[in-house]
Amino acid sequence: MTRSYRYPAQSLVFGYAASGAGLAISLGLLGWAELAAPVAWAATAAAALFLVYFARTVCRQLNRIELDEAGIRFEGPAVGLLGGAIRWDELRLLELDYYSTRRDPEGRTMEGGWMQLKLRGAGQTIRIDSELDGFAALARAAAQAAAARGLALDAATLSNLEAIR
């Protein structure tokens, strides 16, 4: 049975808003202010970065991740940039990393943040972050495939898999 996963619209709103605001500000500076050359170059570089961020958000919206018994694959316009497909029998690496956005005052516990699943096999690498609808189910399916292949998982990955069970 094939399952499809997409990034939900609410997770894309910030990307569109941030890239739009950044482009408006940097292009506004270039169009309406008389800037010194170094400042103009910086504003141009900022506009280019915000344009790349906008394109990345569009790709996330248009791409779909397909998962079935045979493996996992990206489908959509940016497949060449983000990876293609990995068959479960070719899976060589699974890592599940957690990125915290803040710590408590003593620095012991982490709050907020996101996870990123990294899969590698047959010359392909696929990275998926936890904003994806159904991320936990997808990560568990990948972990089952890794276990079936006998792949060794690092301690951080095992701990993070336990956290999403």
C-alpha cells in the first residue's frame, strides 16, 4: 500500500511570509534608496538569498513523498535537487536528529525545535523534516526497514525514535 505525505499549508506560511518580506525590504532598498556600493551589494545578496528561500518553499509545497513496501521516493518538480528514491533493500543509513530552539535555564532539557530524518542508499540521500504531515509514521516505517536490514543506529537516533513512538 502506497502512502503519500506532503508538507501542510500551515507549515509553509512562514516560509512564504519571510521570503516575501525579505524580498520586499531588500528590493525596496535597491529601488528607492540611493545606496553606497557595498550596501547595494549586500542588499542584492540578501534579495538573492530570500529568492532562494522562496523557491525552496515552493518546492516543499509541490513535492510529495511516497512510501510503500519497496521504499521511499520524492515526487515533484524538485526531485533532482532533493533526492529521488531509495529502495528499502538498498538503505545504508538512517539518522534522526533533533534540533532544539531553546533550553531551560540550567541547560538540561530542550524545548521546541524540530527533527530531521536522513536516509541514504544507492547514491541517494533524502532529508525530511518533522513539519511533514505524518512524519512520525514515516520515520517509524524507515526505522523498521533499517532494523530489517540490520543497520546499526547511533544513540541519538535511537533516543529520537523512542521520543516519537
